[in-house]
Amino acid sequence: MAAITATGQTKATRRDFMLIATGAAGAVGAAAIVWPFVASMAPDAFVIAAGAPVDVDLAPVADGQIVKVFWRGKLVFVRNRTPKEIEEAEKVNLASLPDPQPDSARVKEGKAKWLVVFGNCTHLGCVPLGHEGTYEGWFCPCHGSVYDTSGRVRGGPAPLNLPIPPYTFVSDTKIRIGEESKVPPKAAAA
Amino acid sequence: MSQHATTYVPKSRFAKWFESRLPLAGLVHSSFIAFPVPRNLTYFWTFGAILIFMLAAQIVTGVWLAMHYVPQSNLAFESVEAIMREVNYGWLLRYLHANGASMFFIAVYIHIFRGLYYGSYKAPREILWLLGVIIFLLMMATAFMGYVLPWGQMSFWGATVITNLFSAIPLVGDTIVSLLWGGYSVGNPTLNRFFALHYLLPFMIAGVVVLHIWALHVVGQNNPTGVPIKSGKDAIPFTPYATIKDMFATIVFVMFFAWWVFFVPNYLGHADNYVPANPAVTPAHIVPEWYFLPFYAILRAIPDKLGGVIAMVGAIVMLALVPWLDTSRVRSANYRPLYRQFFWAFCAVCVLLGWLGSKPPEGGYVIAARVCTAWYFIHFLLILPLLGLFETPKPLPASILETVTGRRGGSAMPVGAAAAPSTKG
Ligand code: HEM
Ligand code: FES
């Protein structure tokens, strides 16, 4: 939009300045107003507040039983594993796993009995059925993903192991989900 | 709107006064009264009118449902039950709306396959076709979010599975999913925003429909021969011929629609959706509504999360690319002996995929779904480009009129030059 002078040379005009200044202000303004619109869709303060830690009493959970609890609206499995289930989870050849992780990295030290994992399939989020599938860990009815007694994926379209929520033992028979324990799990450091 | 010179002449003083300020009547006249229609159109060309009717029907029944529906996760299920049991004729409104969605998809699938058979996507109709693909995408989004609203078990788990598709996107996937949910799982914020969008999208569809019809009236309608209108003798005026035919077809379609609503209103739904949403238990068989089944089968055929999502999206992208994938210069499959056979094979594959999508993902079903998925893409990516090069088409008729009357002559109507801008095909 630069004006062409009589000599054929281009020369910046006041209109060029207006165009650039208006365009820049408009672009910055548009970017600035998009942000609140997108951010408003994120979890709001109520939803985040509902993420306060929850305590789960382990005493009533029988051997082999899986209980379902909710934290931040998400399903969590708390599984009281039998010695056989623990043994099967530990003696796996790690190299054969889609998402290799030793069982010891998935439980708290000295508490191998208790497996605490999120209860939604890492494929598309269905709730897998406990004590089912080849490894009698979990089996997802939606598209056939198979998990072992450590909640690790062993087959099907799910890409990852069932994730472990932050939790800590507040006493021998009580865990608090939503609060990370101070001591890191043994093998996680390795 | 169209480029046809309008033949509308306002008669009354008010009409003249109005027309000189806003030429609305002239626009309607040139688009829906004097508009030249190929004289050989079959009933496959009435589905556009049927689709407009269905969109209007969904909007009207939807707005009436919204007067009673509560988009709150503790109340949504109850409010839909109240619509069914307490609201006067609420059952009718809901059954019309729920079955209306299925009728809408039946009509759109017939409409799309009509286009694929007669080559309606070829020049000069590419933009018209692309606008159609956009409408189809918006329809899918609308129907998906509508199905979440009753907040039954299928609503909840359908929403969970479909929103989780986005988590397959590398890096930003999880952020996108949490923005969709407004939480850490599907919940009340999700229901709320889905209701807002379910209300909004049909009006966006209506906007794109206006563009779709605008594009149609610039390039003119295709017809069973694929040969463009060459003279006035090939065409008849929209009114009364197309108007009455469209109305007749719509009424017959409404009778078909009414049969579902009054005799088998829940046949196309899932019994599980009459169980309130329970985030702790997934139903044993989760399947989407019938109109999504072929895409669902493609998703499950690929044994990899990201791969499955890419294949499913790719299946729709194929439709958008078809104007450029098909290299044949002949439009109508009536004159393409090989394409015609591949077309029917493709239809069979789509129906088979739909059936496989409703079956559990195990054993022979998975293998069959993989074969069909492969064929789906081979059809678009290999067969369409190659056929155009190797196929010998049958001789085309000299004109539309010739195929209708077998001779030259007959009554003529004036057509604008724009009705046949294409020399291709
Ligand atoms: C493109 C058009 C539309 C389609 C394809 C569509 C589709 C659907 C579907 C499949 C359902 C679930 C029905 C069920 O199983 O109960 C639904 C529910 C609903 N829709 Fe729509 N809809 C459309 C337009 C609208 C519009 C414009 C509104 C206006 C506000 C609306 C309001 C509702 C409401 C309130 C419900 C919940 C009540 C119920 O489940 O019956 N819809 N829609
Ligand atoms: S959601 Fe579990 S396998 Fe797909």
C-alpha cells in the first residue's frame, strides 16, 4: 500500500503505519481473547477441589478381592493380591511386555499385597473386568485388552499399563489416594 | 444466488416496492421455480429435499425436547424419563427425535452413495461435494453428542470411548481430552458442554446447507446420464415438476419414518441406555449407533491405538478426496461397466463393515474386518485412480433428451448458460 511517488520510488505513508499498527493490535487482541475461551473448558475450581485425597480402609478387603473407589471422579481399583497372584506378577520376563515395568515398581515397598491402579483401560477408557483374561488380572470387554495381576497390559490394543495414582500408606490398614508417599517405590529409582 | 437471469416479474405495487429494496422473491423464483432441472432425474434425486425436511424435523423436535430436558448429570436421566412418562406427548417428541436421527442418516447415506454412483463429485461439483462432506461430519458430531444427553449407560460409555480417541494424538492428546471433559473423566461438565454444542451444531449445519444449495444452483444438478444439460429441451422447470416430486417422496419417507416411531421405536436403540450412567461398570457389549458401525469396525480392525484412530479418520478423508482420486472423465456408472461392479462391491464392503462393527472383536470377525478395511482403502486409493486409465466406457448419449424420448424434439425451456459450465465428462 506504499504510495508510489513521481520518481517511481515507494514511500511509506501514514496509511501503511495505520495498517500495520491496527493489524498488530488486532492480532494480539485476538490471541489474548482466545486464551480465556480455551482455558474455560479446562477442569474448573470445583472439579479440582473435588480432587482432595480420599482415605481407603483396607481392613475389610478380603484376600483376592478388588474394591472400586473414586478419586477426582476417576475410578481406582484397590486389589488385595493373593500370594499366587504376587508371584505370577513378579516372575514375568520383562522384555516380553508391551510396557515393561517390574512389579516392584508398581507397589509400595513391603506392601506387595496391595495393588492400587486407575480402573480405566488405557485403550479407550472402559472398565476392565477383574480376575478375567489369560493372566486373571483384568480383561477389557470393549476391545479385548488383557492385563496381568500387576495391572500391566499383556495383549490387545491398549498401549500402556494401568497407571498408578499417587497414594500413600497412612497406617498398615489405610491408604490415602491423592497424596504421594515420601519414600519412592524401591525399583523406581533403579 | 444462482447466475440464472431471473425471469421473475413483480406484479403488485408492494412486490415491486419490496423487490427493489431486497430481491428475495426473485432469488426464490430463480432457485426454486424457474430453476432448470434435468428431465431424467430419478427418485434418488429426492433425498436432498428429504434431508432438508429431516434437519427441520430434528430442530423442531429438539427445541421442544429442550424445554423439558435438564443437562445436569444427576437429573438428565430422570428428565428424559419424565419426558417419556409425564410430559404430554413427550414420548412422541422423543421417539420422533431419536428415530429421526436414524432416518436422517439413512437419507444421507442414500444421498452420498447416489453421488458416488453417478459421479456427482466430479468437476464442476467438487465444492458442492466438499460442503456435503462437511455436513456429514457435523451430523456425526451432532448425533454423537445427542446420544450422550439421556445419560444412560451407552451415553456415558460411548462418550468415554469416543472422547478417548483424542488421547491417541501424540503429545497434546491428554490435554485435548481434559479440555473436552472439563474434568478428569466424563462427568457433569462434559454433559453440559455437549448439550450446548448439540443445540448449536444443527444451526451450523443449516448454514452449510445454504452454501451447499448455492453451489448446486451455480453448477446445476447432475443426472443419471452424467451428461450436462445442453439445451432447453434437456430440462424442465423446478416448479411444478421437481417440487411435487420432492413433496411426494418426502411424504412417503415420512410414512416409513412413522412406522419406526409408532411400531418399533426402540429397535434402533440399545436397551442398556435405559440403565442410568454408572462410571464403575462398563456394559458387556458397547457398540455405537448403527450409523457409526462401519467406522467403528475400521477403528477396531487395526490392532494399534493411534493406527486405529488414523484409519477411522482416514475413511472419511477418502470421501473428501474422491473428486481427485477418480480419474475417469465419465461421470455416471451407467456408462462405466467396470466401475459399476466395483461400486457394488464397495457398497457390500460398507454394509459388511457395519455388521462386523456390531459383533464382538474376536476370531473370524476381526479377520473379516481387516479384509474389509483393506478393501475400503484399496477402492479409493488404487481402484478409482487406475480404473479411469484402463476402463473403456460405453458411448455416452448425445443429450439427456435422447435417453428420455429416444428422439430429438419436445418442449423446450430456457436455460441459463451456467447450467452446463462443464465440458468434461
Ligand atoms: C442435526 C440434527 C440433530 C440430530 C441428528 C440429533 C440427534 C439426537 C440423538 C441421536 C439424541 C439421543 C436420542 C435418545 O436416544 O434419547 C438426541 C437427543 C436430544 N436432542 Fe438432538 N439432534 C439434532 C438436533 C437437535 C436440536 C436442534 C436440538 C435443540 C435444542 C436437540 C435437542 C436434543 C435434546 C434436548 C435431547 C435429549 C433428549 C433425548 O434424549 O431424547 N437436538 N439428539
Ligand atoms: S477400551 Fe479397553 S480395549 Fe478398548
